[in-house]
Amino acid sequence: RGYCVRHPHVRLRKKKMLGGWQILITNCPECCMAEMNRLKRLGKKKKKKNDKLTKSMPANSMQAMAEEQEQYPGSSRSQSRRRNDNFADDVKSVRSSRSKSS
């Protein structure tokens, strides 16, 4: 009670005299370090996987991807966003024409 579940030597809380718990540390520092190391390893694995994918792709498809990114800066969803913006403009124009005719 009051200690980390995974690291019993780390005290997180202590009992108050009148009841309840006083928080000494909100998170176990050893658990935080372990989580940071795990995320680092995950990131390195992901990076290696992405490097393998780009190496295995033919040069012409990589060039096409680069050209597409130059053509549509930002995210790959920029084209769909433009469609949504155009749709919103159309809706606004329809609403304004309806209010004028009323």
C-alpha cells in the first residue's frame, strides 16, 4: 500500500495521521524510464521498417511520390480537404439563394 506495484522499494504515497493518503510522487520514476526506453525501441523499429519499405520501392514510384508531395504540399489528405471546402462553399451558396427567394 502506497508503493509502486512493479517496484516495491519506490514509495508513492504515505498514510496521513487523520486518514487518507498524502501523495509523495505521482508516478514511479523507474516505470517512467522503462516506458521511455520502450517507446525509443518502438520508434527505432518503426524507422527501420520505413527504411526497408523505401529501399524496396522502385525508383520511379518514389519519384512519383515526391512529385505528388510537391504538387500537394502538406498532408496527403489535402486533396480531399479541398473537395470538402468546395462542398461547403456549394452548400453556403445554396443556402444564400434559398434565403433570397423566401
